[in-house]
Amino acid sequence: MGKQYMNYELFPLDGIPNYSDEEAEKLHDRTVYDMMKAAGGDLEEAVVWALLESLDEDDLRQMREAVTDERVWWRTRQIEVWRRQARREAASEDPVNLNAHRLLKDYSERRKGRIVEARKQLRHRFDGLDHDLQTEVARAFLLSPCRTDRDYMYRRLSSGVFWDESLLEVIKTLWETTHETNLSKVIVKRCERDYVRKHYHRLVGNCRYGDLCIKMGEVREKERLKPWSYLYVMHKAGCRLKPGEGRQAVLGVVMDYIHNDSEDVTRVLDIFEVPHVRKMMLYLGMQSATGEIMALSRAAERLVKAGPDEWERIITEEWA
């Protein structure tokens, strides 16, 4: 790899890019960014490479997306290419891959007397196979007439452990043909936002509604979510709450608590001790809903002074 550093001619050895703090805000791990920024343009090229090598694939991707400099794009992509090549070379010598191609052939061609053992071995070995071979196995399982094999691969693809973009059209075709319940999670996780929105009515009820809303960037049916889940999903989906909506959600939970757990109300000193209210306040903070937070703080003070017997009346006033 050192020789490849020396052959780096696409961009000159003129220090490091001039990163900005605005771009750095997008980074998950700012350690490398902070070190590069502190050094200015005094870092040797080999040091820049070494710092980037310390990042994992996710951080490399975020660095590439955050920094608008072609050299960063080239460096981070090159490191990913080298790592992928190294993994393939290691995998080709790994005993777990030996005979895997023969097993895949037995499975794909559904050879009598061999398919059951091939299926068993491919499932058992899947996590240890190199990525390209995993992709071949995944495609074979997805195209299998056996639903249990497809379900097995749906679980793998929705888990976040394995994915390959070349499978996208396969799962879309499967979805439009079968609308299988377990496939819906894969569609929500892996397909583009517009596609998920287009198939919203088919997906509802077959996957977690919050995940569906987050992927679409909108909440179409608020009543499908618990109030605390609604606040969280609105934040993750990038949606803004309507004026007073957060306050009403919290007070609604308190009101339900009063009606459904009246025997315990006397043991609660303030509304922030009501189940789920503290995390709802956290979600309001994540939304930067300072007005809502302060309004709830004032309401809590009124309720503490009045006592539990007056809670319903005061909450009704605050709600209005």
C-alpha cells in the first residue's frame, strides 16, 4: 500500500484540504477532522493517509459526504477499494469459502439429494463468506420458489449486517409480485424514499409504522403511533411539530394516566414522574421546541401547587 501512496499523482502533495467547521458538523467522529484542522497544511501526505486509514467504512463515507474536496473523495474511496481487495484475497484462502461455489451450484440447480444439505451449509456459512459470494447466495435465496428460504434472506437484508445495491431491483420485483410481509421491512429499509411512498398503503400494517414514517419523512396517520413514539418519529423524520402539538401530546399522556391509573396519582409529585413524560420532554428538546418545553414547565409548576385533585381541571385549561 505504501507504493500506492507514492504513485498518488491525481492530486499534488500540497497539504490537506481546507475543511470548514460547517462541513465537520456532519461527521459522526470528528477526531480525525480535529487533528487535521489543528495541523493546518503542515501534515505530510503519508500522515494524512494514516489518519484516514484509522477510520472505519462508515466514518470514511461520512467524511467523503461532508467535505467538499475532490482529494478527500479520492483518498477515502481508494482506501475502501484497498480494503475490499484485501478482504477478497483473504476470503479466497479462507476454509469457510472452500466448496461454497459447489454448494451454491447444488442449491441453484436444485440437484436431487443435494439441495437440502446445500441449503443448510449455505445458511451456516453465510456470515463467513466474502461479500461477492454472499451476494450470489442472497440472489439465489431470493429467487428460490421456497418461501422459507426467501424469508431467511429477508431477515438478513433487513438486519443491517449485509446488503448489496445489486439486489435492489430483485427485491422490488419480488415485492410487486408477492407483497410478502417479511419483505416489507426490507423495502422500507433499503428502497428509495419515493418508492416507499408510492407503496405506502401496501406497507402499512406489515412493518413498524414508525420506521415507515421515518423513511418517508412524513407521518400520514398520527393515530397509529403512541404520543411518545410520535414525537420521536417526527424528529427522526425531519418534520416540524405544529404550534402547541408537543405540549398537547405530553398533557394528553398525563390525562390518560389520571383516568386509567387514578389509584397511583396521589403518589406522583409532578407530571414529569408520569410514565413516558421524561422521554417525551427529551424528544421535544431534540426538536428544539423550547417554547413547548417552557410551557410544560409552567404547567408543571401549577399542577404541583394545586395537587392531584386539581390536575384534570388545570390540564384542560393548559390544553386549551
